Amino acid sequence: MITGIHHVTAIAGDPQTNVNFYAGTLGLRLVKQTINYDDPGTYHLYYGDGLGRPGTILTFFPWKNARRGRAGTGQVVATALSIPVGAADFWRERLTTKGVAFDDHGTTLSFTDGDGLPLLLTEVAGDTRPGDNGAADVPGQYAIRGVDSVTLQVGTASPTLELLTGQMGFDISTDGDGRFTVGADTSGNAVYLHEAEEGDAPGLSGAGTVHHVAFRVPDDAAQATWQAELTTAGYHVSPVMDRQYFHSIYYREPGGVLFEIATDPPGFVADGETPETLGKRLQLPDWLEGKRDAIEAHLPKLTLP
């Protein structure tokens, strides 16, 4: 069974700017510095709560000179992050102090990061995730809890709707707001589905756009079941890929958005880092450890908040 959102991965520009915004302004913990396994000359940065628990994770492929993308049809066009009820006032003041322009919707604040990635901070009642992000200047009672939802924009909604409510087991909201939920009734399990309107532009991949959204399963056996069922249903599903901190399969939903199904284990201490040292040092998979000197020489140095 899919139990919710595992992580959201986006494309960014300058990696230091990315660290400054997510670990600095938003107070998330940088839980892993590693590299893009498909492009070892590029960082893959993971942010989340204190332990990088599934459902709290935002990840980025930062290319310093990446072209600016455009969020649009065939993409995730918004990522909502959960904050506690009553925390919006803290974030209004913090975003203002940090020079981040935002639109105020009462209990939801919408804005973009430095690359133009659309984000929301939204108050969610009953989100029991600890928010132990560790940022000294973001008190725990206001800290981001994790991903709340993503919004998909597709050209024609019905095929995506059929996938979500059919193979993937989502339930559609009766409120008519395009909200679909899966698993337990909690934050981090929702997808909004929007059908593009006339004049809406197709998405253009680049900095400031989401690369893919990953959904959670509890273990390898559950993932294998999904791989078989989706393949039988006619989806072109990738082989299982070892991402060191979880295992992944990928496929595109009918509207063009790249979906991943990722396992909860083994987690971000699988490479020998401890909860105290997460994110402090570049971590490489065993098959690239012998090239560490060359990789580190190529990557720009990062300064952590």
C-alpha cells in the first residue's frame, strides 16, 4: 500500500543559494550531501526533519548555471509544506525579515524560492510529526513538519484521475477541490489534480521546477508488487534503483508527471552517518568512493548555516 508522499525532488541553480534558503530561511535540516548518481559532478542535496524521515524530504539537483524552467502543464506546479496551527504569524515575520515576497491567504502563505520554485506554507491541524529540524532560530512550535501535498497540472485530468483512484488507491475528496488522499488521514498524503485551462503553458524543465514526486511504500516487497501491477497495467516502469537511502522505481503518469515509488528503509544513516552528523560531509556511494578527490575538487564548497 502507498502510505503518502515520500519526497519531492526539484531542480535548482546555485547550490549555496539553495542551502541558504532551505537550511537557512526555511530552517530545514540538510540531512544529506551527496551527488547525483546519474551525474556525479553535481550535488544531490536532501532537506528534511532532524532524521530525514520519509514524508519530510525535499531534494534538489543544483546546477550552478542551470537555465530557469517554467512550472506548467505536465508537472508538479506547487509543493505545500505543513506548519502547525497558529504558526503563520511567525512565518509572515520571518519571510518578511528574510526579504522573501509572499502572498497571504490567511493560514497559507505562497511564495517561490530563489529559482522560482512555487511553495506554500500551510497550517495543518493534527500533524503530529515532530518538526525537530534543529534550526536555532526556528522554534520547534513553528517549525515545518514536512510535505503536506503536491499539485499536479495535466492537460486532460481523467486518465490521471483513473490512475490515482485505480491502481494507486487514492480517494477523491467530496469537496470538489481536486484533492486526492491515500493511506492514513494525516498530513503528507494528498495530491491535488488540476486540469490545464486554455492558455496554460506546458512546463519547461529547469531550475525552479519539480523533477518528480515520490510516494512511500514500507519495504522492498511492497515496491515489487507495485512494479508488477503497474507494468501489467501498461505503464513503463523502471528497474529498481538503489538510491542508498531508499530503493526507487519510476514511471510517468498519463499527464506526463514523473512518479517514483520509494521504500521507507534503509534511511539516511545507512551510510554510517549518525543522527548528530547527518549532512555535515559529502557522502559517496561505495562505487564512487575511490573518486572522492576528483569529485570534491569539481564540486563547489558549501557553507552550512
